[in-house]
Amino acid sequence: MLLKVLPVGLLSVNCSLIVDEENGKALVVDPGADAQKIIRELESYELVGIVATHGHIDHVGQVKTLKERFNVPFYMHPADTFLINDPIWHGFERQIGANLPCPEPDIELKDQMEIKLGDTTLRIIHTPGHTPGLCCLYEEKSKTLIAGDLLFRGGVGRWDLPGGDLNALRNSLRRIFSELEDDVLVICGHYEETTIGQERKFNPYLRQLL
């Protein structure tokens, strides 16, 4: 598996490009902004799907552009469909350059389902709390977790936005930290990557919430 992480947009959303190096097929995760930047990165590959970890428009803002360009399915948990065209704050969609309306998902993510990309298997872990439908993608061979806005380096996803639920967030974090080992690399929804072990030791929010 080849993983390229592209910070996009005003909020530096981490858009992940996952490529099977044997067949050149690719998935894009969280194409929130900068569609042309993403498209340039895809020039050497065949895009076969678009995945959103959750429905906030800073993570789905360019799904429409990519679907129209490549005619591939869009994967997302159905519990977040109500969010995909919600600007959250007045005018936020213009600030981040979202191409709306975002289409509804073609394929619904479910807990423990698998998305296969050649020899790469991504396991879906439903982790509500930041949003009702937030899902992480875990690739076991490389021990890589694409966590969306569940977990950050030194922080956790906020729960005060539409659909947020503190108790659900606690349960999701407990699940992730009980299931995954310390050496798992975490690609966060924004900014720096981290590891499960780093956050287990040093994340102050985890000590408060768990």
C-alpha cells in the first residue's frame, strides 16, 4: 500500500490517497478542498472510489467535483447524510470553497465492513461521537489508522457541533485504544500524524475523558 497525505484547504484537512502499487488503483479519503491538487496527484493512478470519514463539509467539499470527473462511487456512513450540505457556520462553505450540493453516498459504510483495493484491505471501524457516522479506516498490514476527526495529536474531536455526542465519543475512544496497539500510525483529520502509543501516554483529553 502506498499512502499519500495531502493537506487541503483553509483548515488543512488531511486528504489521504491510498494506492495499491500492483494495479495502480486508488481511493481518496476526505477530499475536502483543493480539487485540482488532488486530481494532479491522481494522474498516475486509477481512482476507483471516494471515502468520507464523516459528513462535515470541510471533509466532503470536493466529493461532487471528483465524482463528476471520475464517475466513481462515494462511500460514507448513512448517519452523516444530514451533514453533507450543512455549512455549520454562516458562509463557511464559501470560505473553504466547497462544491455543493454534495451527493449522497452510493455505498454505505458499516462497522467491520471491508474495502478491498488489490492486496490492501481497509477495515471500517464505526466511531461515533464527533458525528453520528464517523468511521475510521484501519489497514492491518501497515498498522495505519485513518481516524478522521476522532483523534488528534494531543486532542480529540469536538462534540459540540450538530450530531456530536460526548458519551459516544468516549465509547469510541475506549474502543480504539483497547483494540489497537501502540505502534499503530494515526492519520488525523487535520494537522500532524501521531501514534496510538503517543496519545495513550501524553494526550491530556484522554485522561479527562476516559
